[in-house]
Amino acid sequence: MPREINYSILPEHIRGGAKRYIEDGIPPGDFLQAVFEDKLVTSFALADETNIERMFDIAKFLYNEAPLDCRGSKENMETWIGHKGLKWETKGEKDNG
């Protein structure tokens, strides 16, 4: 069983988008897409004032909470979306268990 992800680290207004992306593979908006693709400059360019102030927390969330396979590049994101997020990961565990 996958561990519980602590979304409370994130600013409240982006928690839903991050959760839908990680758990269901639903593509996030432009800002979160840049964040999950590890595009630092683009992330700051697309961030609102709150996200700029909380960028350290967002990075901490990616490092400590977000599954490694869902981040790091556009290709990783496309694969994650194609697999429908954690639903695929959980299904694989059930099939193998």
C-alpha cells in the first residue's frame, strides 16, 4: 500500500491540482507542470505571488512527498499521465500481490 502523501505542505490553492495529477494522472495547469518538469525559471515566471513566496515548500513537497516517477521531466509527466497516476501504481501492486 502506498504511503500517505502530505499535500498540506503546498499552498492551499495548488493542492487540488497536485493531488489530481499525482493520484489520477490528470494534467495540472502550466505552473504545476513547470514545477513537476523541474523547470525552475519557468516555474518562477508562471508563479503567482503566493507560489513565489512558497517555492521552498513546493520544492520540499516534490523532494519529500511526490513520487519520483511523476516528476523530473516532460517525458516522466507524460508517462505518469498515461498511467493515470497512482491508480496505475496501486493496480500494479494488487496484480503482483
